[in-house]
Amino acid sequence: MNKWDLSYFFANDEEFEKALEGLNDYLPKLSSYKGQLSDEAKLKEYLLLSDELETKLYKVYQYAHLKSDLNKKNVENASKMSKVTMFLALLGQTTSFESPEILSLGKKKVTEFIDNNPEFEAYRFLMEKLFRGNKHVLKEREEKLLSYYSPVMREGSELYSKLAVADGKVKTVKLSNGEKVAVTQGNWRSLIADVPTAADRKKVFEAIFGAYEENKNTYAEIYNLVMKSEMASVQARNYSSILESHLFGNNIPTTVFTNLVDVAGKHNKSVKKYYKLRKKYLGLKSHYSYDRFLQLAHSDKKYSYEEGKELFFKSIENTPADFQAKAREVLRDGFVDVYEQDGKRSGAYSSSVSDSHPFILLNYTDTLDDVFTLAHEAGHSMHSLYSQEAQPAKLQHYTIFVAEIASTFNEHMLLDYLIKSGNTTKSEKIMLLQKAIDEILSTFYRQTLFANYEYTVSKMVEENKPINHEILSGIMVDLYKQYYGIDITKEKVKQYVWAYIPHMFYTPFYVYQYATSFAASFALYSAVKENKPNAFENYINLLKSGGSKYPMEQARLAGIDFNKKETFMAVVRRLDELVKILEETLAEEE
């Protein structure tokens, strides 16, 4: 089938609508507990009612969210998601009394309540987080006022989605050989790797990025709205900075972020060396950013979705049986939507809610990159299954900070399997080396570059400096020179890459966590490869810990210390090693 079977949640839209309507019955019930949470019996009733609602809400949200992503152009699907979003806003307004009232009880009394009522043990860590963040929780009246603005605060991401996806138009370009091809978000990278000439590559690239140039003022204003919303939240909740507001909840020191940016920003000698090697070996007059999709060694080999799955399954044959079983389970038919279609959200992801099977979205085009994407998203879903297996519903949601560990761990295994699976030709060795290097560049350096961009813009916003497309593009131009040694102004539309990255608009200060997770997964995988005692067990225990601890503690228990720059320098040294091997391999005679 290779399509999602959303009947897992509801048999049809009518059942969904009925369930959504039923959620409204909980609002007056929850509201009736206002001013009564100091009574232990009432607090128990309130928490049980909240849990009951949450279980039903997860299903409603997931159904609407997934259906919307299948076709962003479908108005009915968008309406379903809007209804859920509006309910969430109403729920926030209705329960705005909750945190202030619980905080007024005092940490000692709440801890004693949990001690005396073991059925609420799952709340212990959540309450610890609540009291830690007490200084950022406002009085009841203030919390209620802020809740009224929550839909407005999310409007920036909604506007971006409408402009970039719902109103996006597929462009057709004519290649130098006379062929006409439709360029989409799902195929443009593979097209660039396959088209006949440099001029064709430029056409394909501009067919995608031209839309961001054409709407540069609108995208800049949308981003301005996102950042102003961020700043409003910072000021309302008394954070010291936008960065701190995103790190505080997970108890992550700002030095973790600044250490990452410092290491990647300064130690990129091999990044620039790699691009020079590519330019020379490919015989290019100029190496543009989109030329990174050109293969140093060519193969016409395609990998069907079924073949991609089998490669992934073979790559994990030496892992415990339970790990393999979970890999097959998450890729079971009905839980993966495989191929691109008109209106479908671009990219790939795994989405899961408590005590429910995860769903994977792909835009599979039969490339080797797609095989790695399959393994990557399977890692996220497997993480969810391990978390569900070991944690109660309240503690199953792992943080973004550790989310990318499982996904990139799978990629490391797949890469090693492909390298070691038999006698490789020179071309195959070059292709795999390129894959390994490109993974480090895209996951560690590129994501840190974007994080650096967000950090730079956030500081400007905090200083009340103006934000427009020229300023945003100028920051990107400087960063590409710093990280890659590339002048992207020569590419006409590349400077608008800030508008191309949806995470900037949907989830600010998200992308740096790709890099931290990559560093952690690399360290954990290295320990497994070196057969260190309990290495794989430590890794699985991290996955099983779900959201039961702060992410820095989860990583530390698995042997990773993000306070040390050395954690990030290990990735730098790995890149140095791979680029050196590639240089030697390229120089070898056939």
C-alpha cells in the first residue's frame, strides 16, 4: 500500500469530527476546578480528568495533523487542523489557572501529594520542571491573558506554511537536451545530480529558490513576526534572551549552544578542503552550493523502497533481536507514507503521540539518500517504541535535544554496512566516503550554521534592530563564507536560503539539536563499534528513558558530556580523517 492508514485513529472523518466535538465537554468540567486544587481530593480528580482528555486529544490531533500534511492544498484538511488548533487555544485559556494554583501549593506539599498517591508518580518529574520554571510562570490573570494570544503567536508558522506549501507552484524547466522536467521540493536535489550541464543545474536550482526571491519581502516579514513573537514571550516571562527561553525548559546551559557554534565556526578547515577537492576533481570553474549534490563517482543504481528497507534491515543484523523487531514494526505497511504527491508536505519525519504507533512521512525517489532517510526516520519511530515500552504516557515524549541520536545512529550503521558489505570498487568507495562526509557537513556543520544564523538574528531582535530581507540575506552570505569558503552572492537566489528552511519558522532554535544529537550518536556508536562494555545497553537505556529526565542527564548517563568541547571536536577529527582518505582515494590509479 505504501500509504498511511489513518483508520488506526478514526474510521472516517465523521468519527473524527464526533471525537473533536466531544472534547469540548471537558472544558467546563476542567474550569470547575478553578480555585480548588489546594484540596487533595479535587487535585486528584482534576489530574485524572486532564489525563483522560489528553489521551483523546492525542488521537484527534494526530489524525488532523497527518491528514493535513498529506495534502496542504486540501481546504477541508486544513480546516480540520484549524479546528484542533482552536481547541488547543481554548484549552490553554480554560486551564490557565493550573500552573499558578499548583505553584501556590509549594513544592513540599506537591511532593508529599505524589508520595502519598503513587498512581501519580509520573507527575514527579513534570512537577519538578514546573517548580524549577516558577520564575517564568505568571500570575493567573496574566497567564490567561497570554493564552488569548497563543493563536496569534503561532500565526507566523501558519503563514509560512500557506505561502511555502499551500500556495507553492511546481515549475517546469526545459533542459539543454530539450527535455522538460517538473521541479519539486521532493526531486530537485536528485535532478541536480542527474541533469546534463551546469546551466541545467542552475535552472533547476533557481526553479526552487526563485520562489523565495520572488516573495523575499513577505518571507522576511513573516520571519519578523515569528521573531517578534519570540521576543514578546521572552519579555512576558522574564527570560534573559530568546536563546535562554528555548534552553531553560530542558535545563540546558547556554554554553552547550555557544560551545557548538564556536567549534563548528572555527574548526572547518576540512570543510573548505573538501569543497576544493570537489571543484578540482569535478573540473568545475566554480563550485556553487548546489553543486554539492553532484556525485564524485557516478552510479545509475536506483533503490526501490522495498530494496531500501532490506538494506536497512541487513545493516542491523548484528543488533539484538528486539532492536531488529522494532525496526520492522515501524516500517510496517500502513504506518509509512512513501511517495511524493501534489500538496504533500516536503521532506520527511516521524510523528508519534503517547501510547500510539508512530507514523513516518517520506518523499521517496529511489536514491541512496532516500535509503538513508528511511533509516533515519525509522530511528525516530524506534525511539518512540522504546520510550512507550518503558515509560508511562506522561513521560514518553523525549526532547528534541536527544531525538536525533536514534536517527543518526541508524545512519552510522547503514553506512558501515554498505562500506563493509563486500569488495567495493574505487567508484563505490568514493561514493560511500562522499556520503559519510556529506552527512557530517549537512547534520553537524550546516545545521550549526543555521543555528548561528538564528542566534545572530535573535540578538539583533533583542537590541531592537530592524529585520528585513537584505539583513537576513547578509547574515547568510557571511556565514557561508565562514563555514564553507563560498560566496553565495554569485548564485543569485541562494542568499534566500533562510526562507527555505521551515524549522526557522515552525520551531526556532530547533536545528542546533541535529548537531548535538549527531555528536552524541557518533560517540555512542563508536563505543558500540569498539565493543566497550554495556555500550549498546547504554544506548537502548537512553532511548527507553523517553522524557523522564533532563536531556543533559540522559546523555551523561550514557557517557556523553555536552559541557565539554571535546564532545564536538570528535566530529571534527572524524571529518579530517574522512577527507584525507577521500583525497588519497581520488588520487589512486584505477
